[in-house]
Amino acid sequence: MCHKQQPFRKQLLKNFTMFNISHKRRGNLYGKTHIKNRLGILIVVLILAAYILPYTILSGVQAWYGSFFVWGIIGILIIIANIMVTKDWGK
């Protein structure tokens, strides 16, 4: 009885090891895609904030530089996010 269980254990261990290796390989691919999806969502949120913030929270600021400052900061953040999303496109 012990003799027949040993090949089953070896096969089980082999399948488990192959699953772990392939899972790690897939994990790297999904990890990059997941980060890019989050950056894409961040870009959309920043664009919406660029439209919403000046007309809601900053509506009481009478100076033009209140909105300009917010748009400048949001623009820089969007540029950085775009660079991070598109840096691997040539590969």
C-alpha cells in the first residue's frame, strides 16, 4: 500500500510545483497590468478633479491663481502618471 502512495505523492508534488512556478510567472504580468489600470483610473480621477475643484471648493477664491495652481499641480501629476503608463510600450 505504501508503494502505490509514493508515485501519487510525487505526481501531486510535481503538479503543485508546476502550478506555483506558472502562478509566479502570471503574477508578474498581472501585477504590471494591475498597476497600469490603477494609474489609468488615477488619470481619470485627476481630470475630473481638474474640472470639479475650481467650480466647487475653489469657487470662493477671487484670484485667478487659485485655479491656475490646482490645474498646474494636476497637470504635472497627469504627466507623471502618463509617463509611468507608457514607459513599457516600446518593449
